[in-house]
Amino acid sequence: SLDPPEHQRLRRMLTAEFTIRRMKRLEPRVVEIVDGQLDAMEKAGPPVDLVANFALPIPSLVICELLGVPYEDRDDFQRRSARQLDLSIPIPDRLELQRQGRAYMGSLVARARQQPGEDILGMLVRDHGAELTDGELIGIAGLLLLAGHETTSNMLGLGTLALLRHPDQLAAVRDDPDAVAPAVEELLRWLSIVHTAIPRITTTDVEIAGVTIPAGRLVFVSLPSGNRDPGFIDTPEVLDIGRGAAGHLAFGHGVHHCLGAPLARLEMRIAFPALLRRFPGLGLSGDFADVAFRSFHFIYGLKALEVRW
């Protein structure tokens, strides 16, 4: 939510950790993590909650390793994160959860200051420790942890549900490696799980689509509206992985474009086809009408998704 030049100062320190080249080096580990979750699902047998056993653990484990967060702590931070972003919870309660999250991150930063590891926090301390305050390190770590598992996990859950509702497109993702990357982009566009960008304040009078917004007004940008703009794409309400990577706002735009986009894409490109190949008979264990969605959440998603195969 910072503006330049402070925004670039902090972002520049992290850019190298999220390059496509760095993600390529991470790919074998992501494959290993995905296969491990699929093995556990297969061993448990159906029905299985795909959210708890696949969609949430994969990005959680990846971001834990990147940040140097002990994986045994994941239940606590996942609970805090989910409740922190639950807009139905009273604001004082969410603020208390934020304080708890910052206290936890503070312990990780203190440990990294004393003994920096090979993770992102260790890198920041070694390379930029004198330039960053503890508060900035806590903020960076908290944002990456929150964004790194809440968003991708909900894309994995909702994306699987969307493909189950479009069997021909599911088959393409399962059987055609060339279809996977465009499918990920179309799912990102069509689902738009983050509803609004960070709120901004107009610095001058501005006119958009014939509407004048005065200076000094709080503005929320609707990402789903942008992603389903008929002036940008034909039949925007239709999920069509065959349209190719037409572009979207799921990762934001401009200087605030999501830093972790290469990581999210990597996880989805590996996880979706691996899941569908492992369980070619994958389907809902109940009726679609009974699927529970997280309606009052900053990041749209599923409460659970019971599947069989």
C-alpha cells in the first residue's frame, strides 16, 4: 500500500527472490510437495476435503520454506490469516489477530537477525539488514506469508471446482500439457478471487467512464469488473481456456503488480494437472448446491470441497 519511492525501495530488495529463473530452481521442490499431498490423499481414500488436504497445504508448505517458517506452526498462522481476512468478524477482533500475527513475525525476525538462514528473511538480513528496520521486516514477512498461501490455496480449490463443472476443459488440462498455462490464466481471470485492489485516494479530480471523482476521495478498484469487461474480452462471463492468455487483473497492475505472481503460476501449473492425472475419475462427493463458499472474506474461496474418485 506504499507509494514510490518507499515502495520501490522495499520491493527492489525482494525482486530477485521471485524471478522466473528463481522459480525454475524451485520447481522440483514444488513437484515433490504436490506429489506428497497426492500420496496422502490416495492413502486416505475418498471422500477427501480437497481444501484441507490439497489446496491449502501446498502453498502453505512452499511459502513456509521460502520464509523459513517452521511448518509445524502452519495451523496457527493459517487460522489467524483466515480470520484476519474474514470480513464478518468484528474489527477489534481482527486487529487483535493482526497484533498476534505481528508478534509471531517479530520472533521470526529476531531469530533471523541472530542466525540468518537461506530463506528470504535470512537473505534480507544478510544483504539489506542495515537498511531495514525490524518493523519493515515484520511487515514484509507478514505480507508474504498471508499473500503466499491464502491466494493460491483458494485458486487451487475454486479452480478445481470450476474445471469439474466444465469436464471438456478439465480433460484438456489433464491430457494436454500445452493447455495448462493458458488454462491457469483464464481461471485467474474468470475467478478473480481478490475482489478489490488496495484502496487508494485520488490526488486530483479525475473522470472515468463519464463519472467525475473529486480529489481526496477513497477509491476501490473492482478487479472482477475489469476482468469481465466486455470491451476487453468477448463473452467474459464464459470460462474458456481455449481463448489463450488474453490478459487479466488478477495480479493487479503497474508498480503494484503482484510480486509473487511467478510463484503462484508455478504452483498452479504443477498442481492442477498432477491432481487430475492422479485421480482421472475426480468428482464432487455431493451436490454442487451443497458446496460451501467463503462469502464474507477478503479473498474469495471455499470453506471445503469434498471430492471422490
